[in-house]
Amino acid sequence: MVFCSEPTPPSCILEDGTFADDLDREMCKGAVTDYLADAEDFQTCLNGAGAAVFAEAEAVVGQYHCKAGDESACP
């Protein structure tokens, strides 16, 4: 089974108010960029996990048909 870890938004986004200074803004910008990369990785992981689940489901259906006497579905 695949485990996909959902990223957490950067804390700088969750804080109230505006940035204290340019350095604060730039640090948050970097954190947001990292978050976006992590979110893309998470989406890729979910897509892969979904494909794995579908492949397993197809295998189960094939096993069912094999047990039901459809020799063409047997490995």
C-alpha cells in the first residue's frame, strides 16, 4: 500500500497581518515555493496510488472470473 503525505501550508501564510519586512516576505515566498513542490509531489503520489488500487481491483476481477471457470482469465 502506498502512503501519500499531504503537505502542510507554510506557517507564514497562516499568521495574521502582513510581512514585517522584505526578508520576512522573501522567506515566506521560499516556503510557499517549497509547499507548491510538495503539493505537486502529493498529487503525483495520489495518482500513483489510485492507479495501484485500480490495478489491484482488475486483478481481483480476473481472479473471480478464473474461479468462475473462465480459463482465459487465469494466469
